[in-house]
Amino acid sequence: MNIKILFTGLLSTILLTSCLDCLDCQSSTDISLSVEYYSSNNGSMSLDSTTNFSYSGPGYVNTALPTNITSSSDISPYLSPITVREACGEDLKDINNSTVSFETTIGDSISGIYKYNWTESWDCK
């Protein structure tokens, strides 16, 4: 009986402590994109041109970023429309009042190689 009470008390303490380790975090994102276009030249691929774009706005990247994009394309659908989220535990430790950098490359030498670099700035309170 005493073990059940002790175990219940210990479990309650752990759960309450983990709930206290949460903050509301607001994010903004800066994205830069380099698109490389190639052409076939005597059986080998050679770089034709490179186009660069940039975007800044509220939110964080929450889905796969697009290919076939131009400088007039709207990037905001690829960012979370909710700019504040609750972060707890390890997630909070990773982003708490910091800037996190990411990069990804998608596409191919025929349609274009899309090299995304972006930073998410987090302000947690």
C-alpha cells in the first residue's frame, strides 16, 4: 500500500516537473534559394545559369519546399501559419532563444537543382 502511494507521488512529481519545462516560442524564417540550371553538352552536363531568391517572414518551415519556383512565387504556404508554438523538453532545449540553420537540395540536373538554406529564429518566453 505504501509503495503505491510513494509511486503515485513520484509519478505526479515527474509529470508536474515536465509540464513546467515548456515555453511559448515565436519564430521567423529567412530562406535563401539557389537554383542551378544545366544543359547537356556533348554527353556531359554543364552549368548554364544560377538564379538566387530570398524570402523572410513569420513562421517556420513545416512542409517540403517546392521546385519550379520563381522570384515572384509565394513561399508563405510552405511556412507554418502559426508563428507561436509551445516547446517542451528536448525540443525547447534545441530552439530556446536561438537561430537554427537548415539546408536541403532537391531536383535534378534536367529540371534544375534547388539548394535551400534557411534559418529559423526562435524567441521563447
